[in-house]
Amino acid sequence: MLFYNTQAHAYVVLEVKTTTFKPEFVGQLGAYVVAVDHILKTERDEKTIGILVCKDKDNVLARYSLDSSSQPLGVSSFELSKLIPENFKSSLPTVEEIENELKLK
């Protein structure tokens, strides 16, 4: 996803992965950031920011992977169950139920 932060005057590339962090994700995101800098960014804009959100991550591996990049990138993780309000949880299938259903198709 591509956003523009009007206060920072910078493009923000947001990539969401539904899997555990892998070092190669940093390279992929870095390529997107460089592409935005070359194609969309103007002289008035600050450097494009890349944000990677994964299902989970090893903090040491993520840090080492980010240190290898010269781009302004960040990695975060999410826990799907924390994103769903309590009153909706009983009406939604679990992650396991969704995964099992997808495996059948």
C-alpha cells in the first residue's frame, strides 16, 4: 500500500505479510521504496519510508536485516486476535478454521 504523510511530506510504503518475517522481505520492501523515490518523489518530498508488518518476527534477525539496508525501513508484527473487538470474536471464524477451509480448496 502506498500513502503520503502530509505532515512529514513523505511517501510511506506499507507492506503487510501474513507470515513470519524473513530477511528477504527487507530487500523487497527496499526495492519498492527506491522505486517510489525514483518515480513519484519530488524535490519537495522527504525520503520515502518503508514499513513492513509481519505475523511475527525474531527481533534479532529483523534488526540485522534492517542494518543491511540504507533505506528508512521498519519492521513490526501483529497479532490478529488483538485487532478484533471482543464483541465480534464469537461471530468470526478462528484463524485455524480459515486456514483449514483454504487447504480444502
